[in-house]
Amino acid sequence: MNDCAAPLQAKREQLLRAGVLMMDPAAVYVEDQVTVGAGTLLLPGTILRGSTVIGENCTIGPQTMLTNCVVEEDCTVNAAQCEDSVIRRGSQVGPYAHLRPHCDVGEGSKIGAFVQLKNCTLGRGTKMAHLTYVGDSDVGEDCNFGCGTVTCNYDGFEKHRTTIGSHVFVGCNTNFVAPVTVEDGAFIAAGTTVTGTVPGDAMAIGRSRQEIKEGWAEANRRKKRKM
């Protein structure tokens, strides 16, 4: 056993004795400073680095790397990379999610496929199921983000914050052009670009009105065939 493998093996054995579960111990890499609670399952491809702390009864992996993170009990982190962040009790992260530094994911939240967070706080029960970027933002409780939502936090010179209250519904393909505030209970229609304050319990809609030109497609095909 080489110089690198011996400490890794010793750490795995220590965790196993403490009640941590591993499907394939040889496929799990845990640095010495890391702590993991009893009943937590570490799946193959899990890499735990730095001062990471994981609570009890979590499922971590497969293919997950956590660096200097706190993961409270009863969480699932699947095929994700997280750095310098906190994941609160009962939350789900992944697959294919990325938590960049300084994120705090509220209790019972869901961060799904191809979601990236950066320097943001999320309240309890907030859900971002897929294809979303939220950066430099403060989000309240029980919000729902549709796919394709983006916080436009960088103006080419400086970063700006987005503030979203609780119980906000965000439709698909929404852009928040920071700095911007959305108050509690607001509803953002799909396809909206938000550039100003949205009052509580209001609906914001910012998209062009659909226009129908009857017969246009057929006429265009005929035109193309003649050319």
C-alpha cells in the first residue's frame, strides 16, 4: 500500500466502525478532517475534502465531490459538486448540480438537474428542479423556479444581487436583471425579463404578444420552391 492509500484506507475503516455505510469502500475517498454521521451511505465515486461535515442518514453520491461543506441530516447529494456551502436538513441536490462557494440551501429544498448556485441563500422548501442559474441572490421560503431561469447578476463591470421573497412562483425562461427585488407571493409569467421591483402578490409579465399570420408558412414554402 502506497503512502497515499494508507491514510485513505484508515479513514474509511474509521468511518465504517462509526456506522457509516459504503457500497464499495475502495471507491470512496475521504480526507482526514472530514466527519460523517452514522447511517449515512457513501456511494461509489464520492470524494469528501477539507473540513466537510455530513450529518446522519444522508445519501452521498454516486460521483459527488464536496469540499468544505456542511450537509445536515437526511439529505441526498447525487452526482454533484459543492464547495464552501451549507445544505440544510432534508434537502435534495442533484443529479448534475453545482453549488459554488457561499451558498446556503434551506431545509427541505430541492436543487435538481443542471442547476448552478453561487453566493446565494435559499429559504426552506424552495425548489429549482432543472436548468437554472441563481447567483448573488437571496431567496425566501417555498419558492418554485421553472426551468431556464437565470439571474443576470453581472453587468460587465460589477456583480449585483437579486432579492426574491417567499412563496414566489417563477415561470420557465425568466431572466432577473439584477439588482432587482420580487416581493412575497408574486407570480412571474413564463418568458418574462424582470428589470424592476415586482410587488407582493402581483403578476409580472414581460414578453411580446403572440401574433398569428394565417397561411404564412404555406405561402413561404411556395415562395421558396419557386426560387
